[in-house]
Amino acid sequence: MAELRLGPLLRYVDGSSATFWVEASRPCTAEVRCADGTRGEAPTFQVAGHHYALVPVSGLTPGTTSAYEVLLDGTTVWPPPDSPFPPSVVRTPGAEDPVRIAFGSCRWAAPPAGEKDPVGPDALDTLAARIAGAPDGERPDVLLLLGDQVYADEVSDATRAWIAARRGLADPPGHQVADYEEYTRLYYESWLDPEIRWLLSTVPSCMIFDDHDVIDDWNTSTAWLADMRATVWWRERLLSGLMSYWVHQHLGNLSPRELADDPLYAAVRETPDGTDVLRAFAAQSDADPSSVRWSYRRDFGRVRVLMVDTRAARVLDEKNRAMLDPGEAQWLRDQALDRPGSYDHLLIGTSLPWLLPHLVHDAEAWNAALCRGDRGERWARFGEKLRRRADLEHWAAFPASFDALADLIAEAGSGPGAPATVAVLSGDVHHAYVAEPTWPEGVPGPDARVLQLTCSPVHNSIPLSIRLGFRFGWSAVGRALGHRFAWHGDYARPPLDWRRTGGPWFGNQVMTLTLQGRSAGLRLEQARVEKDGVARLRTVTEYTLSP
């Protein structure tokens, strides 16, 4: 009899359809039955000995909530008979409903129940507990996970022991993940957490990778990539990372229509074992990143979300460095400018922040000038070492891309059909903040209110060095020091200025945007253990973001 190994994950939801992701223990037919009578089914497909299905359900009624169950070969496997949680439901948005979008990044798997958590309570665990405690209360309409959903290079003690028993740790990559099977262990560890499993079964999710989903500082530079490709283990790690990302995260980002038109999805399902087909796709993605698009668009009523790949789509040639290759940059432009006036809010999801503390921005732009060779070969070698050591690889480290994004945001946010807000949603930097740009005098700025909203981690360590470093980076003294970098690097200054209008906040945290009509509100919450020993989400700040 087939058993449910992982899931269900409620992924795509619109006014009339939804998709549900599951992993089964053997080949079978997965079925979803909703309490309103709608249903859908799909046969599993196989990758590397694992059996998955993405089940589409259509005919849902807008503005309704329906409990659902999952069956494998006709046997109910979800919800579990002894579940302490309320029934998992699918909620379809109504035309006039507000849109609530919760987001964050950087989640280490929480330790098993009863074990001490070295990094404090998990913000998603506590979010799940709050929703479960008041199932008819407020909940996000979608959860945006902005990268580092798993850590292939920083595994838990339990996973390290599992790897050691499987193959030993003497050969590279040692205790890090080596292949597809070890990636599946990361997803089991993360998504079988009872609170997370229930949360992802009842709140739709959109995901995009960041570096730790593959390796720290993935695609930092041409020299970095050459060094990695010279190792004996890198190719298997990368291909397995891309394959497992496609299966566990990317597929669920797509709408039923996009899935029906996806030739890779069709090819994987049509063969008894899709491993070779998917591996060839991953190899092609490595050889020619421009041939694959991981970015995608989701529209939630009059809210447009563009989730952007800022890792695999990079151009690394020092003379032509770009965060996005030309095709990806054109895609982003086309989506942002599609049908002006058709959306009230534009959200650009990028794992890496666009607007950073001024000192950090200047250090990265200075480093980019050094690595480009602007001050000679000796400085270029120093710059490459520093870039890797200090993680200098955000938008500021790709100056032309930084400027292009600024120009695109100004264009999308201007004119008679301008949205009320344009917000860049990011994570990565292990603190939360709000920053707002200003355009120089004499340069027309956008009509929309433009914001950088950064929130991380969901559940990870926040060393004292990060707290002190980012506080200093935002300070007036840090900004003055950044000017010295600018003087030494002699690089072009960015086309706008910005200021921090909220934060920095440190902790395991999640941000929520509430969007209705042309109004927008922000709430930041942190997971904290209270006097009764129970972890709860507590509001740190909330305010209106509308123009």
C-alpha cells in the first residue's frame, strides 16, 4: 500500500483552481478531494527512486474555504487520524478580498520536539501554531519563501550522522550534501516538522532559491566557478541541487496552465523513470543558464508578484557582470510593464536586497571596481579574495544591474497607470529593515511609493558580528566610511539615494503585507519564548505604506 512520505503542500491557488504536491512511498495515483465536491488526481512520476505527484484541482468557487483530504490509490492518507491540527483547507480569493502576503528567508530545520533550539524559536512554527489556534482568524493568502529553504552546506547534527552512516565523511564534500538522495533528506528534515508540514498544507506558497540551497556564495564570480568546477564533487552537487529544486520547489510555483504547457514536466511524467531526463535538463542549465528560466510571475487580483532568479541567471564575466542575463532582464522588464494600470501593487521578490546599508553598498561597488581591474591586477586579485571572504555579491556588486533595476522601478512606478507601491522583497542578510529611495533633484521620480522590504532569517543564527556590523553599516559614520571606498574605487555613483525608514530588527521573524485597493500595510513579527515557555509571534512594528 502506498504511504505519504512528504506533503501535502498546497502550492498554487487562484480563484478557481489549486495544485497540491505530494511524495508517495511507491508508484500510485494521488487524489485530492475537497469538501465542496471538487477533486483532482494525478499519477506519480519517478525521480531517483522517489515518487511524486502534483495534483491539479479545478472548479473551485472564488471566495470560499474548503477542507480537503489526500488519497493514494483510493486510501486516505491526509489528514492523519491523530492530527492535533485543524483540517487542512484551500481558500480561494474573492474579488474584493484583501491580499495578505507573508515573506521571509533563511530557515534551518528546527530540531525535534523536546530538543533545545540553539537559534531560538522558528517564526514559521509559531505562525503555524497561531493559525491552528484560530483557524477562522487572519492568515496569509500566500507565503513567499525567498531562498535558503534548505542548507546543503550547513547540515544539522542529525543529518551529519545520517550522511556518515551512508557514505562516511572522509571524502569531499564531507558532511555537506553530495547527491540527490541527500537532498531529499534535507527536505524531509525541514518539511516533516509537524508545524511546518501543516502550515504548508493549508497556506499556499511561492519559492525561489538562494545560495545555500546549493552552496554558500553560489555563482559569486568566474574565478569562483572555475575553482568549484575543478573539484571532483561539484558537478554532482549542482545537478542534484537543481534537480531537487525543480521537483520540490519549482514545479509548485507554476499554474496548472503553465504545467500543461511545460515540455520538461511532460517528458518526466511520460517516462517510467524521469531521472535521466531531469538530469539532462540540470546539465543544460549549468552549461547554458540562459536556456532555463526559474523566475516566474503570480498575479493575486491587482497585486503582481515577480519572483526573480538572482543566482543561476548571472553573467559572471568581469567586464560584463550582470545579476540577470539579457533574456532574464528582458523578461523582468516585460512582466513589470505588462498592461500598465492593471495592478495596484508591484512586488519584486529577489532573495538578495537591492538597497543595502550604505557602507555595505559602497564596499560591494568598490570591490566590483577592483575585481574589474580598474586599479590594476594586484588590486583585482585582492578584490577577488575579499569578495569571497566577505560575501560581496548583492545587487550593489553588479552596478549596471543595480542601475537597471532602479530605472525599471522608476518606469513601472510612473505615469497615469502607476501602481500605488513598488516593493522589492528580500531576505539573505539576517536582519529586517525598510528602506526608501529618493531620486536626485531634477530627475523625475516615480509616482508610486518605492520600498525595499527585507526580512530574514525565519530560523537561523544571528551572530553578534552581524548585529554590530549592520548597525554600523546603517550609521552616519558607516556612510562616511563608504565615501572613502567610493573615492578609492573611482566608480560611478548610483542614480539615486536611499534612507532607512525602519529597523534594523534582529530575530527569527516574518513580514506580512496587507494589500487592498491602493492601500498597503506592513507588519513585522518575531518569534519569542514567553514567560510560560511557549513561543509566540509578537508584533515589532506595523504601519501604512501607501503613498
